[in-house]
Amino acid sequence: MKIIPEPPKSGMKLKKGLHNAFFIAGIILFCPGFISKWTLPGKKLHGVWQYRAIFKNGINILTPDKDDTMLIDTKKSIFHYSIKSLNKNLGGTFQLISSPLDSSPYKKSLMFHYKPSGSIRRFHIMLLSNDSFIIREGKTSFHYSKRKP
């Protein structure tokens, strides 16, 4: 009778680990759009955003002026926005936080901490690309285009 030893179990884990690593590398290399949707690089969020519209209950409540903008500085974690027609000129600090998938397709929200009032508002990220940005708070959505430097 010939006894054949069992292969070491650690080798099985190594093969499975390599298989998973190759699978993840393939997704990163061949599906960059999929990965960028879920990672939200600060490079996309950072900059000056031009207001395009504000919808409340599906009705556009803003005819934007060229000076209606929001600055998001991801290096300093600050924001500032100005909307002339609504007499808004506010700012403060922000945090990028996790959200449930049913709140944001990116599973991310912006938590704005207003200064000096101390009020806090949460905006769910609905769209973020190199040139478009949409956030939602309740039944109000804010639509932006990236201002060219």
C-alpha cells in the first residue's frame, strides 16, 4: 500500500489569494469607470463649481448667475458658496462620509459644518464626474458644472 501525503493547506490559500489578486487587478485595469465611481477621488471634487440649477420637489427654483458658485477645497476641507439671487453667501468645513447605497449611488455624502452658525447639513452625492456634480438634500437637488481654471 502506497501512502500519498495530502498537499499542504497553506498552498491552497496562496492559490486562492493569487486568484483574487488577479481578479481585482483585472477590474482596476479594464474597468476604470467602475472603480472611480466608488472611490471618489478628491481630484474630481476639488475646485470651483458653477451652479446650473436647484430643483425643489422637481421644480427649478434657480436661474443661475455666472457668479453663483461653490468652492470645495479638499486639501483644507473647506467649502464656500455664493448664490446672488437667493442672497446666500455661506461657508465652513466639510467631511466626506459614508452613506447607505439607497441614499447615494456612490455611498458617500458631504457633511457641511457651517461657520459661524454651527449648523450641520448632509448632502448625498448623486453624480460626480470631471465636469458635473449633483448633490441632494431631502427633495432638493443642486446641479453644478466644473468651472474651468
